[in-house]
Amino acid sequence: MRTPIAMGKIAADGTILKATPGITVNREITKGVLYGVNDDEDIGYKVILPDRLVSDGNYIVQLTTEIYEEDQDFVYTIIGLRYQSIRGFDVIIWANRAQTGRPIVPVYVPWHFVIYDIK
């Protein structure tokens, strides 16, 4: 079993609460089309990895998100990544508001990550 090479806990506003040194996170993700959002309103997080943390762009990322609270109700969240490279990746989180009759939309909530690399 390989041990994690990096990990972190990120606040909804993109602040790193705890993370492996050298990792940065911001809320300026790569432009792209997201379900339920206009092209100029991409919502998510960009994780930037320090040089030589991973050997190539095929490292393993494990993501976990906290539940989204809306109008004093808790809704399930879906988390995913895109544009994975040796420099980092984007993280998008959606609130699955189907049980409330509302559409699924990208949101900001606290989340966690663990990175593994098999060299």
C-alpha cells in the first residue's frame, strides 16, 4: 500500500485549513462550461501542486465534500475534478437539490483531498 504524498482540508472560500506544504488553492478555475452555470460564472477551486510533487499527470486524487446547507436544509453534494495535470487540477462541487425540486448547481462548500502517486 502506498502512503499519501499530499492531502488537505479546504474551506468553502478556498482557504487552506490544513494541507501539505507547497500546495495552493484558489477559486479561479480554468474556463469551461459547467452544468447550470453561465460560461462567465465558473464556480470551483484550482489546486496547484508544487514542482516535482508528482511524477506525471496520472496520479490518484481522492476527494470528499461536506454536505451543502441551503435554507436550513441539507442537500447531498457531488464532487469531481477536471483538467488534471502535473501542475494540479480543478475541483467542482455540485449541490444535488433534486429532493427539493430545484436544479443541480455548482456550490462552494468545505472539501478534502488526498493524493497518491505510484512511481
